[in-house]
Amino acid sequence: MKNDKCGKCGGDGSTCKTVEGYFDERNLSPGYHNIIRLPIGATSILIEELHSTTNSLAIKNTTGYYYLNGNYQIQLTDKD
């Protein structure tokens, strides 16, 4: 069996759900701000910054564990 476009084994794509959002808040206080909650099992996630800023993206789960850039520590990567 093959996965459908949502990654469901044997699926036909009928259970796929697109979640979209646009965050344009200005003059926020320094620190972390929630911008979107991703559903469990989300795949093909695309997050874009429309113009260059000094902001950094952090990703954490509902228990507070950071997968990326947590506790005010930025993880740098090499650009290809």
C-alpha cells in the first residue's frame, strides 16, 4: 500500500486538512509568542518569512519541550 498526500497508509486523500495562517502582529514585547498550533501528525509543513527580520522561529510541544531554538538559545545552521 502507498501513503496518500497526507501520509496515511492506503488513504485516498479525503481526510487531508489544510491549515493556513498569517501572522502580522507588530510592536510585540520581547520574548516568545504563539503564532500557530500544528495538529498532531501534521506533514509537509511550510513556514515562510515574507521579508527579512531579526526574529527567530522556535518550535515546542504542548509540554514545553523545545525542538528548535528554545530557552533563548538560537541553533545556527549552514546555508547551502
